[in-house]
Amino acid sequence: MDQQKKKLIHKLRFKYRLVIINDESFEEKLSFKLTPMNVFVSLSSAIVLFTVLIVTLVFYTPLREFVPGYTDTKTKRNIQHLLHKTDSLENVLKDKELFFANYLDILNGGTGINDSDNNKNSKVIN
């Protein structure tokens, strides 16, 4: 077991040379000394850096609007305003329905609808 770890560490630290050569003149353009460990660390670091960059761009720029679940603050404000308006309209509609029901009852010879639950919300009509 210990021998296998030493072999693996030795393989990861063994140096290789990467050379880029001009095909026509055989002139050496670039030369790098690399180890598998350096390549692995470099690629891992590049992937982490790229991921952090993408996440930063998405969450701190207007691109976040394209992520499901995130909306613009203006849109959230509009939704709250519309919900408040809808609630107010529902209350007005209930009051008008109560008024017309009371009106119909009086026209049919009744004394009006006695609604003790909605006394706070109903309006007195003269």
C-alpha cells in the first residue's frame, strides 16, 4: 500500500516537456516543463475561477433575471401593488353585492338584510 502511494506520487511529479514546433522550419516556438500534478492543479484552479466568475456575473448583474426564481425589484413592487389593489377591489365588490341584495330585499317588500357580521365593512345608505 505504501509502495503504491510512492509510485503514484513519483508519477505525478515526473517532469514532461511540451514543445510547440513550427512544422515547416522545425523551429521551436514554445517549450514548457510540466508535471501531471501541475496540469491537474492548473485545470482545477481554472475551473474554480471560471465558476466563481460566472456565478458573480449572474448574481451581481441584470443577468440574474434569467435565473428561475429571481425577479427584478421593480417587478416585485408591481406585484405587491397589484395584490393590494385586487384586495381593495374585492372588498368594494362585496360591499356593492351587499348593497344590491339589500336593495332588492327592500323592493320586494322586506325590511332589508340584517348583516351583523359585516357591520364594520358595510356602508350606511340613506
